[in-house]
Amino acid sequence: MQKTHLKLIIWALLLALTLAGAWVVVSGSANLLASFERGAEPASALNIVPNVPPDLHVALSWAADDADSGRQIDPLTRSQIESVYIRAWLQINLSYQKGEPHGLTTYFTGPSLAEVSAAVRRTHSDGFSIEQADTAHHLQLHLSSAEGSIVAFTDHDATVVHVIRDAKGTIISVEETRADYDVVMLLENGLWHVRHWVRRAATEADNRPIAPACPGCARVDGTGLRVDGTPFAVAGINYYPQATPWDTFWPQYDPAVIDRDLSRIKGLGLNTIRIFVPYEQFGGPHVDPIMRDRLSDLLDRAEAQNLKLIVTLFDFRGDYSLLHWADADRQLETLLTYFAGHPAILAWDLKNEPDLDDARVGGQIVDTWLRHIALLARSYDPNHILTIGWSSPTAAVRLVGQVDMVQFHYYAPVAELATGYVALRHAAPDKPLLLGEFGLPTWNTVFPNGHTEAEQATYYAALLSRLQHLDPSTGHLAWTLYDFARVPATVAGRWPWQTGPQAYLGIIRTDGSEKPAAALLAPGANLTIAPLPIWARLLKPFWLLMLGATLVEIVGLAWAFDREIRKRRGAAAPMHPHP
Amino acid sequence: MTGCTRTLAQPTPTLSGTLNLRAPAAIAAGQPVTLVVERSDAPDGMIVTLVMEGSYGPLLSRAPFQAGRAEFQIPATDTQVAGLVTLVAHAAAAEGRAELTINPGQPVDPVTPLVGPHSVIADGAHWGSVVAIPFDSFGNPVAEGTPLQFRIRRPDGSPETFSASVTHLLAWRRISSSTHAGRTTISVTAGDAHGPDANLIETPGWPGPFSLNASPSNLPADGRQFVTLRTDPITDVYGNQMLDGTLITFVAETPGGQPRLIPAYTIDGVAEAQLQAPSEPGTVTVRATLYGVESTALLIVFAPGLAVGAFPVTVSIDHATGTMSIVVGPLLAALGQFVPNGTLAQITLIGPDGTTYQREAETLGGLARLTLRRSELVSGNYQIKIDIGTGVGQTNFSVP
């Protein structure tokens, strides 16, 4: 009986295996056949070339055509001209990058082809290299000939940036130039070609968008600010939600958390928060409407609580390569034109601590990019204040002329503040100054440089007192509202001594309770704090560990010394003869 | 706060601030120029780099300071491209700026008029344009405001002259058509510079009303002969004949029939086409169209053209061969002549039980013959009817 059962089981297993094998063979054959049947997408056979390369985000707009521009130009022809013109510039840029004329014959003809090719060759043969990019074109049509094979237009205020390096790679020049270009294009062999272009002094095209009015926006008044005509002293905090800081803030945006946090900030007596817009998370050149709406929601909620925001743009964007400048321009354009009328925005902070990119990119390039962005920002949004979040007062001297409010960050000893501040005030005598970040971490572990919450409060009180003494109109924002349980490695690194201080810079602990420093930030807060006794500075895990280690070492040394003495004494004692 | 990054030590510049860059405001294309950079406290030997951003990109030169002065001798070969040149001099951290405009030279041969389109309608309303892009000896478009003279000879020989100034690198004018079709010749001069001419063909405009005629107009409906259809000379409203080779479509419609489209081309304003006479008498309506303009209708009456009157029908049975012959004729046309060979006679047999049989027979020598097998027919009395044109013949016979 058992044998019969065993046979049945074996047969059942064999049957199941056979069925499974058959299924695998049939489905595999079917998939193979289906794969052969599928073939390419029919549309791919058409090889439709996009008007401009999809990753090229150079701005191109048309002003009104001349009153008499000959033949009425049709939209298709206009788009073809746009395409060729913008690709012609790109091809020049690529040719400079390659150091030889590359693909220019597709877009240039006659004298312009000869001249542009010669210019590229000359630069290379002279031992220089040029990186060049165009970022904006504003075209105005003057003529479309009756048969539609000649067009003449002016490219107003064309923006071209270049970096020139010598044979060793040393930067010689970083320039952004603006000029008009009178251009004649001919239709040859069915394709438009640039036949002539002549550079002229820049004139502005009359097609700039008009920003909406913003009567509630903050205004600069001498070295101070005004909101609705009333002096406004910035007293605020840099902000991330506690559970979702840095790279998790916007993807996990929670309006309820925002409301709760804004109420708490308001409860601390603060009037401003500084937030960050990560460039990539917001979609790069194509701003993600979901992220834009989240920013809009945050602004609306802040407005409802009568809080102002400093919105820091291009966070974690470290790419300064010229060909990608236009990408950043598009994000700037989208955000600033969208929020130009929002009264909750105190200022656009164009970049956080850009001077830290100097070593990697070169200060000239960083400065030129910031000038470029500042100029664009003013055209997209003339209502709001512009600032740049420099990492120190020394760095903030740069580009004072480009911003409305000079912002610096400060994490150094209080005693050193005055020197940098006075120099900065000297460089910007008539502009508001803002301490955009300051702080002292309360990460107090066995690693060195730990601080207690009392030390943090002492530092805040001393710094703010010093600042008030130097210039009572200077606003301040502490870093940051919360301590965080997690700090992304992209912020400060991955080692504990790197992430630890970043995680404990808040004025509210991870359990939600306030540190002593939280009471010091509101306008008019009492900054008088009893000085810490010296022993209090030593009662830290690191020093206690050091003390313990020292004691252990001393005891160990004493023991070893004693042992050695005993050993020597034993060796020196006279040998007693055995009885 | 994004953490701290080590900042590389920047080389301490030995010079900062502003350099005095002296340059003329403007020079002529191809003219050498000396640019001077000055800074009294500049150390001797310090290199000044001069970037000259012109129409087609930057050009770089280097020169050392000597006694607070660095001189750049820019050769004529580097100033041939016209346009605004932004000059930026760099020495350590010091910088100086100036602008230099390179003006194009005088226009040189050839000054080519670019005319388009190649032809316009000579109706006084349509227009073409003539564009000229005069350039100097280095290929630069000449200066803004340079006057150009355009000279035109119209198809009727009348001359016209007008001037235009160079604006945005070129000069252009509209050329309105005249009302005379033909060739308009255009030339342009800029100062002493000349060039080839260009032509604008002024073509006749939309045709005016026109009519048709037919020759001969009284053909019989014999399905064989042709009528020549011809338009009157077709002109536009200004009397310009249509260009030779203009396509015209004649449309002939018979009552109840499909319209026939006959293409033709004009020669000296006239188009001709051949219309074959229908087999059936009646009226054919003919129109001609070109460019959507339709002629007046021409009615052509085709009189009965085949056999007329009654004609004899003979039926004979050959018992030996078992065949039956039907001979119709002689079939005569209107003038008493035989109908053309090959004319089809429609023969209808109505059998004793009312069954109808249709047959056709071609005529030859005025007679139409039809042979039937006796075995195909049932016994009884038959009626036979023959129709050719308007002629009719009929008879009865019996099949035993």
C-alpha cells in the first residue's frame, strides 16, 4: 500500500514537472515570437529631429516684428529660423570646446562660415582654450523677403559667457557679454544658413514680461528693511522639518507639519524663516509643478501666520559648466515669475555659500554666474529683495553691488566677528546686512569640540549682543530650528564627527523640548546670560574621557614603574648560600 | 549650512583695480590699430592679456608692461571683421575695459540684387521684393545708412528708379507688379559698385471671361468624327494673354452621361481640344476651366447620324445547315449613304413565349448580318426589331 502511494506521488511529481516544462517552453516560444513581431516604433522611422536639442534650454523669444517686414512669416518658418539660429550658436560653442570647427557648415554659409571657422582655429593655434555658451536671445524680425528665402533680424541683448584658459589651464578671463547681433539668414538647399552677423552695442528688446505688483513685499530702506512701510528687523531661523530634513523635506512635504512648525516658530517670537529649494528635486530646468505647488503652499501658510521667508535657490547645484547655465536660468525664470507677486517672500537667496565652490570651480566663474543669475532674477522678479548666502563676512564682500541685502554666515568665535563685520560694512555702507546663519552644535560626545547647550546659549547671546552693538539693524537667522536624527551624507560627510555636529545645531531637541538658546532669538530678547564657570567647560565626555585615560595611564605607568623597581631590587639582592 | 570645504590658497595678485585701456572709438575694417594699457604702478614684465570680443568670438593678445605701459599692435588682418569689439585687458587681478567699433569699408562689386519670387501676377497688386546685401572688400555688410540705387525696366519698357538705405545689413524694396505681363529687369548700384541684373517675370493674372466655339458644329452623332473645341483668346483683365502652356480643361457633358474631361494647353492664349461625336444624338454641353475660371457654356447639337427611316429585314432559314440568317439593310444615313462600317445594329428577338433575346451585329457595306442556330430557338412565331440610330426595321418569322 505504501509502495503504491509512493508510486502515485512520483507520478504526480513527474506530471507536474512535465506540465511546468511545457509551460516554460510554450511561454518562452510565444515571447520569442512576440519579440520578433514587435519591431521598432513606427514613429522612429520618421527620424523627426526636435526643433532644438531637448537638453538645450537657451532662452529665445521674439519681439514684435518691424511694422513692414515684407512677407508675413509663417509659424513653421519662424520655428525653423529659431532652430537654426540657436543650433548655430551651439555649434560655435561646441567648436570652441573641441578646438576646431565642428559642424559649422550646417548652419553657416559664405563670409560668416569663413570667419567663425577662422576664429575657432586661431584661438586653438594661439594656445588658448575657450569654453563658451549663449544663454538668451531676443529676436526681432526686420525682413522676410517676398519669396521667403532671406530673413534679417536683430538678436537683442544676446547673452554670451566665456571662460578663456591658457595652455596650462589657468583661467585668463571669465566674461559675460551682452550685445546685439544683426543677422542675415538665407535659405539654401532647403536649409536656413547664417550668412552674416555683426555684433553691435546691446539694446533691450521690448518683449520682457511685466511682473505683477507686490504691495506687501519687503523693501530695502537704507541699511534696514520695511514691510508695509514699517521697519522690519529680521529675527528668524533656518528651517527643515524635524523628521524630514534636507533631501527628504520636499518629497515628503506635509502641510500639517508645516503648520505646526510655523506656529512654533511664531511662538518663539520669530518673524522669518530661511528655506532651501534643491535644484534637482525641483526638476532642474523643467520645474516640477508638484514641487512648485508645495513651495506655494508653504508660502501661503507662512503668509497666513505673518511670517516672511527667505527662499534659497539652487541648493546642492554644483554644476557651473557654461553649457548648463541656461538650465538654471529656466528654473529661475519659472519660479521667480510664478512667485513675483507673493508677499510672504522676504528675499530670494540666490545661492547658499557659493564661495565654498571656489576651490573646485574657480571664484571668477562662481562670481560671473552669480552676476548672471542676479541680473536675470531682477528682470523676472523686480519686487523682491535679492541676497546671496556667503559663508563668511569676508566672502560677502564679493558682489555687494549685485544684491539688495548682503548676507553672511558666521560660525567662528564671537571675538572675531567685529573685524569681518566692519570690513563688510565698509564695502556695503548703504545696504542692509543679514546674518543668515549662525550656530553652535550641542553634540557633546567623546569626540573633541563638543559643546553643551549652556555653551550654545552663551555663544548665541554673545554673538547677538555683539551684532546689536555693531549694528542694531542687522537681522539674524540661527541654524537651525531642530536637532535631527539623520543627516544625509551629501551635507557634511558620513563619519560621526561630521554628521554629529550637523544634527545637533537646532534650538529644539529631538524630543521636542527647547534648548536654552531658543529664548534668545526673538527681537528684544534678554541676552544677559551668566558666564559659564571654567569647570563647566571641562565637564564634557571628551575631557572626562581624557581625564580617565590619563588617570589610567598614570596608574598603569606607576604600576609598571613599581614592578620594574621590584624586579631590579630582586636582581640586586645577594645570593644566599643554601644551608 | 552645508559643511566646510577646504579653500585653496589663491595666488596673491600683485595688481588689482582698474587698468586704463586706451583705444580709438572706431576704426575702418582692415586698419591696424594700437591699443594701450596703462597702469603706473604695474611692475615691468607683468603680462597683460587683451581679450577682443568681436562678431565671431574672442581674439587674444598678450604684451608685457614696460614703464607702466603695455602696447598692443593689432595688425590689419585682425581688424577685418566689422562690428563692435569689446576689449578687456587683464593683468593679475586688475582689469580694464573699452569698446572699439570696426566700421565696414565702401561697397565693392558685385552688388547683387536678389529678387523674389521669380514671377508675380501683373495685376498692379501683387509684389515681389528686391534685396541687396552690399559688402566691402573684406566681406562685411556695408555700413548702416549706405544709399543704394535700384533701377528697373518694366515689360513695357518704362524705366523706374528708386533708392533705399542699408538697414540691418541689407537694403530692400517692394516691387509692385505693373499691368503689363513680361520681364521686369532690375539692377542695383551702391556708390561705384555694380552687379548683375535680376529679373522678375510678370505673368498674366486671373483670366477674364471667355467663350468657346466648336468646328464643325453640326456633326452627326456617329461616334466617330471629331469636333474641334477652341477657346477664344484668353486674357486677364488687363489684356495679357495667358502664358503658353497654361493648362485648360474642357468638360463635355451629355445628358445622363459621365462628364468627359479633356486637357489642353494654351498657345497664344488659345487652347484647342478634340471632342469625339457621341453615338447617340443629343446636345453636349462644353465648358472650359482654368485657374477656377469657367468659360461660358457651349451647346453642341449632334443630330441623328446613323441609319434613318425604315429599312428592310430579311430572315432566311437554311435547313441543310440548321442555321437562320437575318440580314438588315441596306442601312442608309441621312444623305442616302451607307452607314459607316462597324456601326452596331441592336437586334431584339421576341419569342413565342415572350422571351426577349438581345444581339448585336456590325454593319459592313450597309448591311448588318446575324446568324443564329436553329436549335437555339423554340418553335413558334418570332418578332424581330432592329435599331440603328433613328432607323428602325422589323419583321416577323416563324420557326417550325
